Amino acid sequence: MDSPQWLQARLAMCRPEDTVLDLFVQSLRQSIIELTGKRLGADTPPPRSISSRSTQAFRPASEYLQLLHEGATALADTGMSYGDAVGHLSAHAANRIFTAPVGEMVLSVAGKDPNEGLSVTQGMAGATSTFGEREYERVSDRSARLIFRNEYFGPAWSRGMTLSGLLKANPELTVKVELESGEPPYQSFTLLVSW
């Protein structure tokens, strides 16, 4: 679902105004340390608020993607494919996010029904980044389609985040997340989720 070339291509598309919540960066950094033992991207300037009224700190999306690339490369050096490494890092970091107060709030709002949860979280995704368009489409009682446009994180990352969130709220489920459509470098793509 991802490769170094595709992630680097999406990284090159990032604009200075494209930002992501600092919690995502910190969770990714800690996940890299826990999974690889390496400290990557530690010498970065403090996060910035995107407006004077903002209480949440944001970092450039390019910083996040560079850290994700370095972490996935380090994890791939252990024998995992690069795409699987991106997804594994995403799921591990997502577990950290979902235990933070903002993540717990999202899970409580999303509830136990996977369709309801996916619809709510896709709508809330705009609060965590200043780029991308994300849509939810109910397919059936046991499946949904997630549509991403202008999304820099890519399908492997989105798959890891989706799996983590659904399993955190419903640990008894067997969840499948597949790439349904999209073309490299996967800035726009569709995931089919079933349970």
C-alpha cells in the first residue's frame, strides 16, 4: 500500500500551510522509539498554534511525513516491508493517540457501532490537520467506504489508523481494511472497511 517513492512524492506536495496536530507527531516519535529503539526527529523546533485562538499546537505535515519515512525505513530494516512498516507505525501511534484525552473523547463520541464511529471520525479528521478531504460512505451494516482526497499520509497509514480505532472501540471484531481504488502516489484513494 505504500513505498518510499510514493511517500516521498506526497511529501514533495506538502505546502508550508499544511499542518498536523502535534499529538500525532509526538505519538509517532514515541512509537518509533518503542518499535525500533531509535530516536528520530528529536531536534525539532517547538510546535506552533495555527491561530491566536487555537489551544492545540500543530506541526508541518512535511515534518510528520519525513519522520514517518525515517521510522518506516528503520522498521523495514528489521525485515518488514515498507508499506507494512508504515501501517504498523500508524496503528501503534494511533493506540497512543486514542489513550490521550482527545482520543478518548473521539472514541466516546464514535461509540461502539463501526459505521457510526467511522462517520464521526472522518468528520473530526479536519480538526487534526489542515489538508485533505475525507468522506465516509455506508455500504452495508457491516461495511463502509472511506474516501480520501489530497491526503498526504497515504493508504497504509490510513489503514493502520482505521484498524486501531475500530479495534480499540470493538476488540472482539475481525476488521478488514483494503485499498479499493487509487493510483500512485496515493494522494487520493478509497479504502473499503468490513467487519
